[in-house]
Amino acid sequence: MGGQVVRFLRDHLGHPIPSPALLGPIGNRFRREAKAFAADHSIPILQLGKPDRSRWDDRKLDHVRPYLEAAERERRFGVVAIVACQEFQWVFSARNRAGPGKVVSFEYFREERRVGIYYFYILDPEFGPGFIKIGTYAPYSAKVWLNGHEWAKRQAVRAGIEFAALSNGFATCDQPERLQAICDSFGPEHVQAFFDRWIAEIPTPLTAEDRAGGY
């Protein structure tokens, strides 16, 4: 793990000393670009703290739902809201292994820390509501959340299949065999297509060239 960080900073980005100080500017650039992206597209950034567990309506999705519903009514696909918050994540940290007066030698390791997170909530034509969650500190982890039931509903509508929907599934269907075939056709390539489609649109901590370096 530590070797990957060193190779990325030294061999790929060209820094002779793979200092952890080089990671901070990457996260700062991402924050700036996320704010600029929101401003350019008139997307609200919701600054949320820790959810109030005594309330049933204080989840991130509850705060974003009005924006998703408005976009759905307008058939407006894309990022509808961004949630900025802090969460505990496993990130890269470093310490100097060299003693006083010796050449600096950094050792990288993983530790759990509270860091900034951005949730890009998206209304997608294939999946409906979903989000891409990106950390602001190395290794800049990304997570995709989607609902396969919503994907199947949208495919069924396009296929002309009538059904009664549940919040997370189907109650009845006039052509269950065709609906089952749609559900069976769902695979990881659909999730990958969502990720590729929107990662190309939203800001990310690492540029395409950075990611090509294998970090």
C-alpha cells in the first residue's frame, strides 16, 4: 500500500520526495472544483452535520428528496444537489522514519480519520435517483449507490409493461415473464455505465492522467 503511494507521487507525478504534503493540494483542488461546478450549474450544496437519530426524516436523502422530485417532474437529468459533510474514512497517513539530522524517509500507513466527503446526488434516465460519494483525502475513495428496482421499473415502462409499483419493488404486473426477463438482464455493466457516464461530468480529486498512473 505505502509503495503504491510512493510510486504515484514520485514516479507518476514526478516529485523526487514523496511527501504527504503533496496530497493536501489535490484535495483542496477537488473542493474548489466541486464548488465551482455547483456554482456553474446552479446546484445547491447542502452542508449537513451528523444525522439526528431521534428523527425519521433527517437522513441525507430526506434533505435531497425535494430536489430529486423537482428534477423528476421537469425531466431534468444530472446532478441535482451536493451534500458536503464529514465522515470517518480509512485514509493514507505518513510519518518520517528518519531520526534527527537524517534524510527524510516517509512511511505511509492507513488510519481511520474524519474527513470531508461530497455526495453528488444524481437523477439518471436509466436508474432514477442515485449518488456518487467521493472522499476529499487520499485514497479519494468513491462509492456508487443505485436502486436496481428503479432501473427495472424504468425499463418496464419503456417496454410497455403495466405494473403497480411498491416503494422498492413491484406489487402486481400484467406481464410477469417479461418483467422477470428485464430483472434477470440487470448486471454490473449497468452500474459501470452509470459510473462512467457521470464521473465524466462531475469533478473528481484525480484527473484522468492521475488515474492512469494506477493510484
